[in-house]
Amino acid sequence: MARDPIPTWAFALVLVRFGRRILLVQERKHQQLWYLPAGRVEPGETLVDGAKRETLEESGIDVTLDGVVAIDHSPKADGTARLRVIFAGSPTFDTPPRSVPNEHSLGARWVTLEEMTRLPMRGVDAQAIATHVLGGGAIYPISILRAEHDPW
């Protein structure tokens, strides 16, 4: 007997590095706090494409994804689940972050870890992820993400 599918929301989050600086966006939502470029992956979109799109929309930075930092899966008591893939990336071009607000964010900027501690952040995970990556923590190949029917 087939089981009912579990409704799952997929999110992509990107830690973009430029030397020892990290790209942060000032969110339009979430009390206008600072965070890493992130957002929900749209229907029919891959996690990789969602990560690149969200980064470009929120920061104006075209990103090259260098790998996967972590995959978080959080089942909820209501029978749904949240899947979040955290990517590491670097800017594809030497373009400054967008400073003019748009529908996705109020702007973006490059910051050091020290500067990050002085900004009003949405949660502590962005700093923990940045510390992990800048400290040489593991980054896994993008190839660990695959579609179910991709050839081996």
C-alpha cells in the first residue's frame, strides 16, 4: 500500500566568500535583520538553481557554488518537513553587492566575521556557518546532490 507523501519545503542558503569576507543581505522580511542569501526553492527548480537565483535576487551577486556545507532535514509534528541545503560559494564576477532595495532585500554587503557580530542578525547560525567555512571546515562536492533518476 502506498503511503501519502510528506509535504516538504526545500530551502537553499549560500555562504558566499570573497577572501575573508562574507556576503550578507539585509532582509526585507524578518524585521529587516541581516542574514546569508537564502530562500525557498521554487517548484520544478533544483536546489543548485534555487541557491544561485536567491543569491542573485537578494544581493545582485552572480555566484559560483563551490560545494555543500550541510544538509538539514527537520521533520515537524504536523507531518510536514523542512529541507535546507547550505552551500558555499564565491562571486562569479567582481561586481559590488546591490545597495538599492528591491522586492527581495534592502541591500547587501561584504563583512568580516568581526563585523558580522556587530550587525543585528537573524539567528546565530549564519555566524556559525561562516566560522566553520572560514576555519577550513568540510565542504562536500555539489555532486552529492542528485536527482533520483540521474545516472550513476
